[in-house]
Amino acid sequence: MITLYAVENSGLQKLASTVELKDRFGKATWIDLQDPTAEEEVTVEQTLGLNIPTREEMRQIEESSRIYEEHGGLFMTGIVIAGISERRPVRAEVMFVVTPQHLVTIRYSDPLPFQTFQQKCARKPEDHATSDLLFVSLVEQIVQRVADVLEKVTADLDGVAHELFGDLNDSQGGAKALQPHIDLQRVVRKLGHFSALLAKLGESLLSFSRVLAFFQQSTEEWLQKSAKAKAKSLTRDITSLSEYSARLASQIGHLQDATFNLLNIEQSRIIKVFSIAAVVFLPPTLVATIYGMNFKYMPELNWALGYPFALILMVISAIVPIYWFKRSGWL
């Protein structure tokens, strides 16, 4: 699908499909290709005189295949994380082609920054008058989305920490509050989700850090100084977000260690209960085993009080270990 936008006084406006395609290309500043067909790619290539890379070419690992100059245009591939709101984050390559007249984006997903970019342009139309300013502003929208997600992850991690450790003091002061039962397996899964998300966000920030560095180093005369200055400021923001993401990753590691320790404590508590139960029931079992042997010459075999004596002996043999465990502080 090809969507064309023109920069007007009121901001970025979508060009009506009723206008002839060639005329729309002439008026458009931003040409957005989402899941383009082969015919649509050929149309853009023939109209703009550019070689639009395929999806497979966009996924090349080599830096020379992801960031390069060709025919007076800048070709830059960045990684955008889509599906975050649906809690199914996936990495998606987006190719940005910046020419003196056009910004062309080729993508195979629909990340939130692309959905809200038109609204951003409406707030400050003067900051989006040219293709290079549009490009830097769109990257800024993507980076801002990463910052919002990191802020949400921070809040979620605070919730996990409170769930794990709670309030150390109750309302009476001094006494440790009793914590309700926590689904530690769910916590482990949640932390694993956060860890995978941070890894994807870090990869996205790294890719755009390289993209902006290439953009700033370009010697194309048509690139405006204001666009390069904004890209430089945006690079500093990416560096700060990368450091912040690293701190969050470290926090996740500490929470994972604490969760595994709590799991070990929980398992030890369960084993402790079974061990105490085994010790408590061992003496009564011994008594019952002795008096269940039915040898012919047993002193208590014909005793009238033999049965209640055996029961009382079993109860006492069970109570003595319980009393001893409680006195030792094990119960």
C-alpha cells in the first residue's frame, strides 16, 4: 500500500487517492510504503528514479547493505519494535530513503510512531517543511515511543519489587508484615518478558544511533544544518536511553535472583514440612509396628489395657517431637 503525504500550513496532509498518481508523487513530501507489492515498488522506482530494496535486502546484516548513499539519496535501515501494546513485541526493519524532495519509508509492520506521526506534524508544521526534517522528526517519534515503553517497564518493575518484598513494617510499626501467597512462576515469566523486551529496545536504539551518525556525517549539500543539529541532539537522547535501559536490565537481573531465592526458600519450607511430618509420625509408626507383630509370647497380648496403652503411647511419641521442634523454633 502506498500512502502519500504533502506538507502544508496545517501540517502533514494525506493526498486523496482520486488525484492522478503521478501528480500526487509530484506534490508529496512523504511517501509511505506499507507491505508494498512488487508492482508498487516498481512504480516508486520508476517515478523517483530510486532502487527500492526488497524485504530480504533490508534484513542484510552487513552495515553496507543497511546504510548507504546512492543517486543522491540516503538509504538507512532502522529497527522498530512493533506489537508492544499487544504484549507481543517483534522487531521490524524499516528503510528510510531521504532525497532532496522526498522521504520514502518502506515497512512491513504498523508501529505506533507511524500511526501518530501525522498528529505530531500538525502541532508544529514549520518543523516538518522538508524531507530531511521529516526524517529526523519521524526518528524522534520512534525514540520517544521507546522512552515511553521504558517508563512503563520501570513502573511495572516497581510493582514486581513491591509484590516480592512488600512493606517491611506493618501499620503497628516494627513488626514485619505477613506477605500473601505470591505466584513466583508468574513473576519469573513477567521478568523474562521484560528482559526480552529490553533486548529488542536496545537493538532498536543501537540501529538508530548508527542511522543518525550516518545522517550527520553525510556531505550532501541539500541537508539542512537544523536537521543535523536536531539529529545530534537526538543521538544524545538515544545514548541516555541506552544507559537507562542497561540499568533496567540490571534491575531485572536482581529481581530474578531474588525471585529464584524466594523459590528456593519456598521449596525448602515445603521440604521442611515433610521432614517434620516424617519425624512426628515415625515414633507412632514404630509403636504400631511393634504391637502389630502378633508373636505368641508378648507380655501385653492378653492385657486388657494393652490397646489403650498402645494408643496413648503413640500419641505421646508424636507430641514429644512436636514440642521439641516448637521449643527449638523450627515450627
